[in-house]
Amino acid sequence: MARGKFITFEGIDGAGKTTHLAWFRERLEDKLSPAGSAVVTTREPGGTPLGEALRELLLHERMDLETEALLMFAARREHLAQVIEPALARGDWVLSDRFTDATFAYQGGGRGLPRDKLEALERWVQGGFQPDLTVLFDVPPRTASERRGAVRSPDKFESETLAFFERTRAEYLRRAQEAPHRFVVVDATLGIDEIRHQLARLVSTL
């Protein structure tokens, strides 16, 4: 069985990535089913019992910035070992709502943790492992804020300032520019039908 592929959805809170993830999974399953490959959907932080417990702390408890980054990567190491790597090895595809790009964007860009510290943790936890494809849903922070306010009570990240999300968005876009072979940037201000048309074309190329 050939190794599966790892696809991540990224974007600031309110960009709409989670809205499109289930739809994308269905299209991907339709494409892969003749070959017998399954699609595993997961998320970060989370994806394992330990990861989900850490998620509750990370989203709701105030903590030192370096503690926050270390917990993100601790959850990620467990996620890789228990879910992502085994699925890819058996030929399944993995679709994750966030991965390491989010840590660089939020803890690095948004919170200001030096990039070299995040890169050291990335090397330790992942080696050279990276997603095969990252779909970045890009949206102005003010638009994202209006969307968030309309649908749910905010967690500690969603409660951050527009300036925080400007920095987070800028880091996402910097990383996309740095790795154009891996990233596809979607204009998340478009309507749902327009975005899904783009995603359908993307699935056809996989």
C-alpha cells in the first residue's frame, strides 16, 4: 500500500476553514474510494485523548507563552505518534484542522515568540515531516471577527485584539510565500459556492 498524504486546513479564527473541511473530506473520499484509501479527519490541538485534554487547557487557561508553545508541541507529538503517522503508513489520507503552521502564526506571529524557538521545537517533534498540502483560508481580521461574534462565545484566542490577528495573518502569509510548493491560498471572503468550486478543482489535482 502506498503511503497516504497529509493535508492541513489553516487560517485565523473566523476564516471559515472548519465550515469547508467536512465538504472537502466528502469530495476526497469520493476520489479515493476506488483505490481503497480512507480519509482520517482530525484537529489540533487535539486529535487524541491526551491532545483533547491539553486543548481544553490551551484554549481556556492563561499561561506563560513558552508553556503554551511547549504544550502545543506536546499535543502534536502525541498526535503524530498515535494518529497521523499510523494512518499514513497504512495508506490512508489525513485531513487536519490546523497543524504546525498555526503554532508559528499564533504563538509566533500573534504572541511574539521568537521563530528560532519554534523551529527548534518543530525539528525535535517532527524531524523533517511537513504536510503534503496546506490550504490557507485567508481573510481580513475584521471580517473574521464579525463572523466569530455571530456564531459562538469566544475562547481565549478568539478574544484577542484585531492587532493580534493582523500579526497572525501576516505570519500565515509569510509562511505561504516561503513554501509555495506546499500552500494553496484561498480568498475566504468569497461566497461558499465560489470557495467550494476552487476546492473541487483542487481535489481533482490530488
